[in-house]
Amino acid sequence: MPTSKTLVRDIRADLLARVDPVYKKGATRFFKEEVLLLGVRTPVHRKLAKQYWKQIKDWSTKQVYELCEDLFARGTMEESMIAFAFARELKDRILPSDFPRMERWLKRYVTNWALCDEFCTHALGALIHRHPELLQRTVAWRSSKNRWLRRASAVILIYPWRKENNFLQDIFETADALLLDEDDMVQKGYGWMLKVAADFHTKEVHAFVMERRDRMPRTALRYAIEKMPPAMKKRAMARP
């Protein structure tokens, strides 16, 4: 039976064997912060994650968590993405009592928008969907000094919204809390959340935006209305 130590070693070797130098050179342009990339394309490391999951699917949740943390400790984007893919595969094995660990991962290991979105729209978002009472524990993220926690406070609502469409009030409260945030990564995060909400409640989201368009940063505004009908977009983009 493989151990965490041998798996981490094997995963790193498989990743290094699949490095694409051209991709690595261009991928950094998607990030403003420094990102440690091995240079493995996303479909490739996702496929590897699925292959390795077959070896650990019968492990205890605690063992999987420890493997994830060993992968996070390597510090590369690809190994962190594989760790979050393993967390995603755990599905309903992640319990409310695990929330402090999930929050700790968010604070320690999420260092860019891609990791934030991968974690929050799958494993962590699924936990919130199953246990919406935990949502109250994310409210403090909205005022955190950590930009990724602020982004996470919005992005985490995307998964439960897509499942049930009954978190509209939470979405509007979060957007209001983040409305004047000066960080474009946060603006894009809550704008994306509003865009997803508009798939089912276009009129309500449009009305929300119209009431705040004189204050809402244009980046967030453009994201929020991106998929709305042309006439609605034109009204929202018009200067007040």
C-alpha cells in the first residue's frame, strides 16, 4: 500500500515528466503575484489527480488530509491543485467539524485566484451547500486583510447557488460588503458571483447593480452584467 511520502514523490515525478516549457513561460501572465509553476497544463494535472485518487479512495479522511497537506508543503501550483482535487473527491466525507481545517487551508495555502476558485467552487463550496449554517462563519472573511479570503467570501457561494438557487440574499449581502473593495481580484470575485446569480434572477441582479452603479467599480460591474441582454447591459453601463 502506498504511503503519503511515496505518493508525494511519485506525483512530483509524474508532474516533472509532463512539463511543457512553452506553457510554463506563458502561464505566468495570468497572475500578478509570483506563482511557483512546474509548467504542467491543467487538463494534464487533473488527469493525474484522478489516476492517483484511485490509489487512495479507500484511505481514511484523515490520511487524505495529511496527503493534501504534504502536497501543499511542496509549494507548487500543480501539487496544490492536485491536493484540492483530492479534497473535491472526498465529497460528503468532509464534515462540519472539518471546517477549521478547511479555513486554515484557505489562509495558508491559497495564494492566487486559481487556487481560491478551485477550492471554493468545489470542496469548500460543497461543504457550505450541505451545511449552510457554516456560511455565517465566512462573514468575517469579507473584512479580512487577506485578499483571497475576501474573494473566497463571494466565490464560495457559487457552488450552493448553482445547486439550489436559494442563496440570493446572501449573495447580495456579500456583494454589498465587498462593494467598494479596491482589490481587482476581489471585484472580479464578487462580480462573478453576481453574474452566476443573474443566470436565474437576471432582473433582481440588474436592479441591484442599477442601484449601486455609481459606486460599484467598473470591473465588478462588467463581470456582473456580462451575460445579461444587451439592453440591460447598456443601461447598467451608462453613466449615472
